[in-house]
Amino acid sequence: MIISLYSSDVVADVIEQLKTGLRTSQILIDTTTGEADDCIAMGKRIAGAGVHYLDAPSSGPGDQTRPGAAIVMARGERRRCGAGARLG
């Protein structure tokens, strides 16, 4: 699942609403430009449910993103970061 929201606060609210629907081993990729400490806390919060959180803000305008040429800087469990390497 990929989410891209306005702020870390909004992400926290949405994750709380989604929490019961998240599945074990699911990877949640958050492309919101949020605060690092908030992202770490959110990852820990959903890890208890077996969900993997990747903080992955992207860089590039829409004309780069559409053909898959944007840069994504992912942070999370190292072995999970490569799981979404080819999103397009």
C-alpha cells in the first residue's frame, strides 16, 4: 500500500484508521514528506501488527514521476527497502 498525505499528523490519523485492515507482512510505503521522528514512531506502531513501514519521500515533478524517473529515498528495514524498488 502506498500513501502520500499532507503531513505526519495526517499520516498518523490515517494509519490509526487503517490499522485494523492492515495485514501481517504487508508493506506500507509512505511518500509523505514528514518528520523523521514521527516516521520512526509510526513504523514502530504498526510493526507490532507485523506490518512493515517504509518512509519513502520522492523527489521530482509530475512529468518525471509519471514515466518512473523520480527519485525515492526509502528508509526502513533494509531488506524491505528493495521490495518496492520498481513501483511503476
